[in-house]
Amino acid sequence: MIDLSTPFGRAVKQQLETQYVIWLTTIDSNLTPQPRPVWFIWEQNSFLIFSKPDAHKVGHIEKNPRVALNFNTDETGDKHVIIFTGEAFFDQNGPPAHEVSAYLKKYESGIIALDMTPEGFSMEYSRAIRIKPTNVRGWE
């Protein structure tokens, strides 16, 4: 999908490895974009996100799996604008969040800050969403 050896590709790779949240934009029933920050990991050339099963984003994806994702940018830090578009689907056969070592390593302190155990988080955020990017674009 992207050549990670180019300057832009290296910026994408760096963001995938270091960003704590990514903005997921779904489309609601009124065709209005609905962005929200979510926790994610990048694995198997896809984004993995865990959600509460009754979250609005789940309903949006059920009706329209086309989504967009983007990272934060700011005036003093990273100025790369990186936008992914792709297809979201529900990973019915994947392990729960607490059994995904990369996810647990990245978000264990955040889970604790929510006053939850990893197993409790997995029970509450039990819907695994995978997003396969079909396009990435950006600029600095």
C-alpha cells in the first residue's frame, strides 16, 4: 500500500509506531461524518480497534464500512498530515484485547487509568474492528 522507505512512508511508519490515538471517522445514518479518537494497533497491514458492542461507531460500520482515519498534528510537533481511507469489518475470530500482547503493552496503563482490569476491559470492549486501508495520503 505504501513504500515505507520514502520520506512520507517513514513518517507514516513512525506515526503508526508511536501515536497513542488515531481519529476514526464513520458515517452516520444522516450521512454526517462522525470522527472520534480511538486506541489502535497496527498489525497484519490493518488497524485493530476494540469497541463496546453498542457504540455508535459499530452501528455506523454495520451500515457503511467505508471509514477514514487520521493522526493528530500540531504546530510544534509532528506536522505530517496522514489520512487513511479503507474498509472496516468485525473480526469475529480474533482474540480479546487482553490477549493481544501489542495492544495490552500499549494500553495497559490506560486500562488501569479507567479503573479496569485487562480482562474487564476485554469484556466491555468486546467488539474487534479491523480496518484495511485502501489508500493513504498526506503532506507536511
